[in-house]
Amino acid sequence: HVAAGFSGLVSSLVIGNRKGFGRESFAAHNMLISVMGASMLWIGWLSFNAGPAGKVGARAAEAMLNTHVSGACGSIAWMSTEWILKRR
């Protein structure tokens, strides 16, 4: 994770800001694609977290529950921050 984090940081520093950064709004323009991407990411998390349990049982159910709860809490935190900062 450290190597990936540093390479992402260096890449963003080399590439620089997007054109229009700070002057234009970069709000999501297609909600359907955003929801589809989030759904695919969520399914991937479920597969990654519950899959290594090896079989259907208490450990797999706990991993799936934790994945759902953490994703839901992240969504609520994002929506709350967006509402507080941008009033929408």
C-alpha cells in the first residue's frame, strides 16, 4: 500500500492539476454512471472481504455485514459533507 500511495502521489505531482481547476465546477455529470461504478466497487469489496472466508458461515456473514455498514457510513459521511459545504 505504501508503494502504491507514493507512486500515486508522484504521478499526481508530475501530471499537475486538471485544466480549469479552481475556476470550473467538476461536479458529477452523469449520475447513472456514478451509481453503476459505485455498485461495481461495492460488489468487488464484498467479493474481496467475504470471499477469503472460504465458505458460507459466520465469518463470511460478518465480513459482508462489516462491508455493507462501512460503505453505508462512508456514503452518509460524504452526503453530509456535501450538504454542509454546498447546501445540496
